[in-house]
Amino acid sequence: MNQSYSLPFWLNLLVWVYFGLVIVIDLEHRLILHVTSWAGAALGLVVGIWLHGVPATLLGGAAGYGLMLGMYGLGNVFVRFMSRRRKLGENDAPIEDALGYGDVNLAGVMGLMLGWPGVLAGLVVAILLGGVVSLLYLLTALLFRRYQAFAAIPYGPFLAGAVLYLLYLRVIQL
């Protein structure tokens, strides 16, 4: 049974509009606003409880937030290490954060919507999708000789894409 059909039309519409908004703002401004995250958490609670029940929804939200918080911390350690290793001068551009805190919040929203253990599949799909797009970006930049080390790519669209894929287009059952 496809779970997307178990959601009412208005709830499906809100999910698509929410993630569309997140994708556009993150691509244009490299931000996932806190107010957007709070709205996503409320929507995620409703969708998650509708599809998975309260325990799986709350556990999924905590797991998504916690796992991405760990990646956020590891990314900050990596950025500090690379900054020290590069010994940046006055005219050098600093390395941007590996992940923003909005991505951590969005992973919590992902977990609420996908529940437990669906959030694990969501994070794997987001990581794979981000890796494929980053590889294509790298190859294109090299081909056109516009490569820049440590170029930032917004991660929110990959998290949003993973949720939409797993809620509406997935082959596996959550």
C-alpha cells in the first residue's frame, strides 16, 4: 500500500509546499530559517503521527536530529582542521561550515515525517543524492575550468528530496 494515499489532499499539499519553500530558500540564500524549521516540525508531527503513530514519530525525529547533530559536530572539527592546515592569510577566503544548523533541524523534521526506522533510509538517500550531485558538480566545474576547493553546496534540498522520494516515489515500504 502506498502511504501517500493515506494522507488527505490538504496534508499532501502542505508537505509539497513546505519542502518547495525550504529548497528555494536554501538554494538562493543558503539558509534554513528557524521559523521554517518550527513550521516543519509541526507539519512533521501531524504527518508522522498520521502515518506511523506517536512513538515511531518521536523516535524518528530524535534520531534524525541527533544523527545530523553528530555530523554537524564532525563537520566543524573537519573545518577547523582544514583551516589550520591551510594557514589562511588575510586575503584567503575562509572555509564555510560543512553543515549549517538549519540542516540539523531539517533532519529532525525528516525524522518526524518518516518515523523510525524510516529516518535512517531518509538520511542514506539524502547522503547518496548529495554525493551524486556533488560529483556531477565537480566534474562539470573541472570540465569548464571553474573548480574551486571547498565550494559550498546547500544540503537542504537533498534532505527535502529524500523525504519526498520516500513518502511519494519509494519502492521500499517504510
